Amino acid sequence: MTWLPHLTATLNAIALVLLLCGFALIKSGRRHLHRNVMLAAVGTSGLFLLAYVIYHATAPIFEFRGTGAVRPVYYTLLISHVVLAAAVTPMIAVTVWRAVSGQFAPHRGLARWTLPIWLYVSATGIVVYALLYHVYI
Ligand code: HEM
């Protein structure tokens, strides 16, 4: 199962790119494409969550090997990533629900919070993965 963190990081990176594309699409007025790309981001994140849960149910916690000043940086990123990931999950569900049920003004209001938090969670996920599996190995 040692390959699973690389899969989850890849899925996370794909979701990040889809979110940025989805945002650019709505900004240029392409609503239908925005819908499809955002639903693809939700699907990719769902797969990510599944792989992540399987990995952590079967593997021991991988200890961070960095020393010195990078440790508080790493743990600040990790803790903010985990807390905001938990917070944004129901926000994503409500944001999607509002859109698919045609409540576009409330969708837009909530999406303006959901999107930046989700982007932060995705980006810090990639940084944490890089520090854990590539930089301090
Ligand atoms: C979690 C997934 C989604 C996120 C994060 C998201 C994000 C956003 C954001 C940030 C805006 C506002 C853009 C601005 O600043 O003007 C927006 C608007 C919009 N979104 Fe989404 N969106 C998602 C899913 C969807 C889906 C599934 C649909 C279609 C069923 C959709 C349809 C729309 C429409 C029509 C608007 C324009 C609303 C208006 O201007 O009144 N979105 N979305």
C-alpha cells in the first residue's frame, strides 16, 4: 500500500486544477462547463477520500523526519489542513446542493467561502505530502 499516498496526492492535485478551471469558467460565463468541471472536482475529491481512508486504516502513521525550524511550519500546515478539510466537507455538500437545486444566488454566496477554503486544503495537502515523502526522506 506504499503507493497509495502518491495516488492520493495526485488526485488532490487534479482536484486543485479542476477547481481553478471551474472558477475561471464561471468567471467567463460558461455555466454549463463550470457545472461539469466542479462536479468532476467533487468526484475526484471523493476518490481521494476513499483512497486516503483505505491507506490510513491499513498503514501506520508516517512520522515527519524534518528537524529544527521546519517542524513548527510542517505541523501548522498539517493541523490547519486537517481542521479546514473537516470544516469544508459539509460546505462542499451544501454548495453543490444549492447549485443542483437551482438556488444560484445562495450557491454563489456560500461558494465564495467554500472555494478558497477548498483550494487552501488542496494546496496544503500537496505541500504536506511533498515535505513528508520527498523533501525530508
Ligand atoms: C462545490 C462545487 C462548486 C463550487 C466550489 C462552485 C463555485 C462557484 C463560485 C465561486 C461562484 C461565484 C463566482 C463569482 O465570483 O462570480 C459560482 C457561481 C455559479 N455556479 Fe458554482 N460552484 C460549484 C458547483 C456548481 C454546480 C454543480 C453548478 C451547476 C449545477 C454551479 C453553477 C453555478 C452558477 C450558475 C453560478 C453563477 C451564479 C450567479 O452568478 O448567480 N456551480 N460557483
